[in-house]
Amino acid sequence: MSTTPVSELDLPFLGFSDNRSDRLTAGVEAARSSWIARGEVGYSILRYDDVVAVLRDKRWHSAIPLVIEMSADATPEFKLRRRESILSAEGDTHVRLRRLVAPAFSPRRADTLRPAMRDVVNGLVDAVAHTGRVDMASDICEPYPIPIICELLGAPKRDWELFSRWATDVLRIFDNNFRNDMPLIMAAQDELEAYVRGLIADRRDEPRDDLLTDLIAAEEAGDKLTNEELVMMVEAVIVGGTDTTRNQLGLAVDLLLDHPDEWKRLADDPSVAARVVEETMRLNGAVRATGRVASCDIDYKGVLFPAGTLVFPLLAAANHDASIFHDATNFDTGRRESNQPQLTFGSGIHYCLGAALARAELQEALPLLARRMPNIRRAGEPRYKIATAGIFGPTSLPIEFDPT
Ligand code: HEM
């Protein structure tokens, strides 16, 4: 079969927009007529099967290094300090890292943190339960994941505000605003690295029952993580495990505000939480796209993607693919007809390492919030991050509930 270079295809255009529903709706709309769309830079992959195919094809590499490289505003100093992370590593390097660290991120370790998760949620709700009014995004979702990450790593709880700020600032890399953000990003990277090096030194002297000790001990056939790799992994956990979870919780509550019957069901029967979490992540995912670059010429479905081509698999559009999810725009926690997983944790070799932990955090938080905040309703207009944010979610979600 002959192949057509992707640049010669007649494709719909899907550009950046500042309106959150526009961007998602535009992706879902475009997917009706084409599996691929052209953008300002690169191409968007729109349908479930194609998104999964790209993410599972190892010739497509993570685009994180390219995003930084392509930014006209990033200084040479900033570009030079880029260290390889598990998210951007490929080939044998990635396989080795993943094999060494995967056991430390098992569902079993996530389950040991469930009591701590309930304690944190209860503590946050205790402060507001009598008032019947709260900003869900800033008062509950924002602080929630940090003490859990502290507990996971064995870092002191009092340091949560530091972790929170570092995670927010380092993630500005994905916000397309290097000119303003670079000094903040660089300062956060430096502080975070110094902190993590101290933590690792402590744990080498005094092993404990925590993730950091597991990572230090991680060994297979005599192979161990180097100190540099340990620093990178801990940074990946702090950065990858905070802003994602807090925004996903906010988006889940945002959706549930329009489904009060489901909120009540969560309160009455916490066993539905796992299904509610998957369905809220499908319909309203915090990570709506990721990026890949062709490491060589790639021929897919009769289309030639020359080496260096940038594509964005749109996880959110794939999650709305009507050929996979019946009545795809409907919130339906009972959906069983599809065995296909929602894609907000990605797919393939970079599939979210913290998925078990994130699922546990959401499954613990939602039923507790529903029980302790009955009759939840909106108390003002929600505000959101810009639509192109790498991790999307509400910045403000004012709600009222019956005081308890
Ligand atoms: C609801 C919350 C979360 C969401 C939506 C999420 C989403 C994702 C996605 C989409 C990827 C793949 C990115 C790609 O393919 O380019 C990913 C990778 C990753 N996530 Fe998460 N994540 C969440 C929570 C967490 C948590 C709690 C942790 C850490 C404890 C974590 C650590 C990581 C790491 C280390 C990777 C890189 C894995 C690799 O490249 O092999 N994430 N996440």
C-alpha cells in the first residue's frame, strides 16, 4: 500500500483555544469526520483506537524534551539543565527504570495509605463542616494529595506547603509561558533537588517502611538506582502525584455537582466509588492530552509521519469516542458494555506509575466528602485553568452543603 506524507493530507484544523469546553468539544467534533487533525504545531490524534495505537508504539517517543527545546523563550541555561526523567526516558533506559521502581508503586503499597487518606480528608472537612460553605478547589482538593505524598515518601508533614509550591511551579513547564515562568521553574527545581538529596541521605542512614526506602533498596540482578536516578524518581512522584490528583478530584466533584443522586449514592454506599472514579475520569479527565514525537519515519494507516513529527494523542477526545463508549457524553456509572479502560492515565509503556495510588486517593475522598457534605450544590461560578494547561482543573469551585 502506498503511503501519503501526513503534511499532504486534507485535514480538519484543531487549534488552541482558551475556552475549556470549546477545546474538548472541538476535539470530539473533529473525531466524527477524521481520526487526525492539524494544529498550530503538530497533529492531534482523536479516536480511541488510534490514541492507544500511538501510545503503545515504542517508535513514538515522549515529547517533553521537544516541548522545552521548541520554546523560543527558554534560555540555553534552562535547556541545558534538563535532566532525563522516567517520563521522558525511552528504550532500554526506560525499561530498566520502570522494572526497578514498579514494585514500589504496587496497589498493595497504595492500600496501606488508605487510612492516612481518610484522616487527611476528615481533617480538611472538620475545618469547614459547620459552615456549610467551602471552595472545594482551594480548601479541600489543593491540600489533599500533599500529606499523602509526604507519608508515601516518609517526609515530614509540616513540609507540605513546600511540596505544593514546588509541584505547581515545576509543572509550569507545560503552561506555554516560559518568558514569565522560567525563573519560578528554575528556583523550584533547585529547591526541590536540594530537599530530595537531603531526604535520600537521611534514609540511607536510617531505612524505614516507606517508598523512598523501597526505591533505595530496589534491585534486580545486582542493578540498583543511582543517586541521580533516585533524585529524579522522587521529583517525579512529587511533581506527577500532586497537581494531577488535586485537579482530578476537583473535576470529579464538579461533575458530581450536576448529578446529586450519584453524590447521595456515594454517601450511602462507598462500594460504588471505584466505578464513579473511572466514569468521572473518563468524562472529565485532568490530563486531556499528551505529546509524542516520531523517533524515525513511521507509517501508520497508510500515512507517513517523518521522523521528528509531533503528535498529541487527545486522551479526552478518545474517552468520548462513541464507537467505544455507548452514549459517550452521558455520565453513567453503570456502564459495563465496554471493557475498554478510560485513558486519563495514558496507555503503553508510560502508563501512569501512580495510578493505583491516585485511584485509592479518589476512591477514599469522594464517599467521605459525600457523607460529610450532604446536599451539595453550587454557590458561585467555578473558575478553571486555561484550556491548554498540561494538567487541567478548577482553580475555584464554590459550594454549599448542609452543615454537619
Ligand atoms: C488522577 C491523578 C493522575 C493522573 C490523571 C495521571 C496521569 C498520568 C498520565 C496521562 C501519564 C502518562 C503520560 C504520557 O504518556 O505522556 C502519567 C505518567 C506518570 N505518572 Fe501519573 N497521573 C496521576 C497521578 C499520579 C500519581 C499519584 C503519581 C505518583 C505517585 C504519578 C506518577 C507518574 C509517573 C512517575 C509517570 C511516568 C511513568 C512513565 O513514564 O513510565 N501520577 N500519569
